[in-house]
Amino acid sequence: MARIVMKFGGTSVANIERIRAVSAFVRREIDAGHGVAVVVSAMAGETNRLIGLCADAGPPAPTLDARYIEHDTVVAAGEQISSGLLALVMQNLGYRARSWQGWQIPLKTSINHGEARISEISDSAIGEAMDGGEIAIVSGFQGIAPTGRISTLGRGGSDTSAVALAAAIGAARCDIYTDVDGVYTTDPRLSKQARRIAKISYEEMLEMASVGAKVLQTRSVEIAMAYKTPIRVLSSFDPPDAPGPGTTICDEDDIVEQNIVTAVTPDFNEASVTVLAVPDEPGRAARIFTRLAEAAINIDMIVQSASREHGFANISFTTKEDYLERALEVLNSDKEAIGFSSLQSDRNVTKVSVIGLGMKTHAGVAGTMFQTLADKGINIQNISTSEIKISVLINSDAAEYAVRALHDAYGLGSPAKPADENA
Ligand code: ADP
Ligand code: ASP
Ligand code: MG
């Protein structure tokens, strides 16, 4: 009997009717003779509602204080409700099923509440129950910190719960059911031209997730890559008896034909900061980024433009919008030691990235990107690259237009070739 993990996101469990639809997908796997663990998210909108309640009770300080621990206690409740409801629905259909909360497994995490990382999952009790024919319905997103308190894994964290559980119990695969029928060449909500990708490598999916394609949480792909867990992304809105082929996330070697560019991904959740007139001498940049790191502020694109003549440099970087206020506070509190004249910030910026393994071996991808944006009169504020990704920062007003133009420029909208399906 193979063990498999199925994960259903918020829209897939949005109400009892949707939970009944989910139960049909689960029955299919049980009837096929598999041992099944089902990881569920909170019902659509529920996590946001719970976060809102916490904010009404007093905004959490982004530190390890008691208030933030209670924040996790509240927001983890959304998943507890959906796991209990799905267990009830399965029981009413005559199946043996039970809900598992993170602390009951236990799924152990680090102490950083709100963005905890999974440190260990005990497979003994849950594995035994599954082998005994009981369906394990697991609350995603939540775990238990070393202090014994409930922790959560960051937004979209149920994906990570599912993949980590799959790795821990040696599952044959992890199926992520969501509201789209696979991973697309760009967010299908942004472009009608977006095309489903039949197979994508872990490496490309990791880049896509880390630059903002929210279809999978970044950490979930890291874990899948490390443990070689096969993932499929499928739609829970397909008929349960005939789901579409979805997208398989697998090793690069298992993909027959590789495109040069696989996807275009926007991240609207960016903000930029420019530190003006910093003395152009050793140690100043180190001071800026050490202060930000100490405040647990993640930094992304960095650009320095030095004016040698005048002995000053401007240093720009991007961070997530949520971190912006804190980044400005941290820098202003150290203004004298860093020695800058003033700070500029902009929330109306979007990072647009093109991703593709083929970039390792093909030249000209950057040229096409910059020329396409230039032809559309779109100004590039910042650039960063990795081996298989190029990102540019542009004004948000032009972002959707830029995504569609780049999608066209790399021929991503053209009909799928048979080889694309890796048939
Ligand atoms: P869930 O609640 O099931 O976890 P999410 O909302 O977190 O679902 O993720 C699914 C969403 O990801 C889709 O509705 C889609 O708009 C978005 N998305 C962004 N980029 C992509 C992409 N390249 N391919 C597919 N979906 C994408
Ligand atoms: N419910 C959590 C969120 O909305 C976790 C998840 O959906 O994956 O972020
Ligand atoms: Mg999600």
C-alpha cells in the first residue's frame, strides 16, 4: 500500500459543499488502495479574518514576544476547523478518518512564530494510523514550537506542511489541489495567454515561488527538491473521477524538452528604499545591511550608484511591503553612523522576473527582456539575476502590461507543442 499526501487550499475547502467535493477526491485514492494523509488549509478568507481580529486586539510586534505567540494561537485555528469538518464529512460517508493538529503529530518547528520552519515530523503515530486504514486529515500551516506553544509557518504554509509530511512518511507523491489546474507560464489571472506547463523542474519552480508565484510556498519546493518528493499541482474544481493532468514538478533530467524561458512572474508585494548620499568608503553598506538583518528584514535587489567625484553613493534595495516601515525606522535610528543624508521609499513598484533553465546555456535572454520593456516605454529601476532568472523592478502601473509583453516576447503563449507534454 503506497502512502500518498493530498493537500487542499483555502478555495478548495471554502464551504461544506466544497469540502464534500474534496471528499470525492480522497475517496478515489482510498478506493485505489492507498494510505492517505490529507493536509488542509483554512477555509478561504478565514486566515485573513483571524489576522484582522488579532490586529483589532492590538497589532503584533514582529518579535518573539507573547503577543506574537498568541497571534499564532489565533490564526492556526482556521486549519483546525477545516480538518475537523473534512474528518466529519469523511466519517459520515462511512470512512474511518480523524483530524490531526500540528502538536498531535507532532510537527515540530523553530521558535520564530509567524514564520516558523519545520524541524522534525514524527511519522510513527500518523503512519501507523494510516497503515491501519484510517484517513489522516492534517491541519496545514501549524506546528509546535520548542516551548510547546502553537506556531505557524508563514502565509501559504500548508503547502510546506504537505510536502514535509510527504517526505517524513515516505509518500510516493504529494498532490497539491488548488483553484488552478496546474502551474502556468504566468499567473492565469493576469493573462489569458498563460499556458499550463506539463512538467517543470524543482529548480525553476523554486525560482518561480521565490519571486512571487504564490501557487506554491517557496519552502515547500525546497523540501521537495531536497527529498526528491514528486509533486503534482491539480485543480480541485475538476471532476473527481476525471481530474486533468496538472503540472508535475520533478527533476530536470525527467524533462525531455526544455524551453529557454519557462515562465514570467510578477511580485506586486515589493517596496524600494534608496539611501541617499552615503559616504563612499568601506563599511557603510555593511552597516546598512547588518542593521536590517538584525531586525530580521529580508532584502532583495541591491543597487549602488557611486559618484566618485563627490565621494558619496546612493544605495537602493527592495524588501517586502510589510517590512518597509520597519526598514525605514531601523535606518533612521542609525542615521548618524551610516552617514546618509535622507531616505526615499516607493511602494508602487513591482518585480517582474523571467525564469528558465535554458538561460544556463543560451545568451540573449536579458537583451530580449530589456528591449521588450524599452519598446513599451517601461523604465527599469533595478535589475538582479541568478543563473536561471532575471528580475527587473518597474513601476506597478506598468506591471501587468510588462508581464503580457514579456510573455509574448518569449513565445510562451503559443500553443503547446506535443513534446511539451513530454508524452
Ligand atoms: P491555495 O489556496 O489553493 O493554496 P493559492 O491562492 O495560494 O491557492 O495559489 C493559487 C493561485 O496562485 C492561483 O489562483 C493563481 O492566481 C496564483 N498563481 C500565481 N502565479 C501562478 C502560476 N504561474 N501558475 C498558476 N497559478 C499561479
Ligand atoms: N491558511 C494559511 C494562509 O492563508 C495557510 C495556507 O493557506 O497555506 O496563508
Ligand atoms: Mg497557497
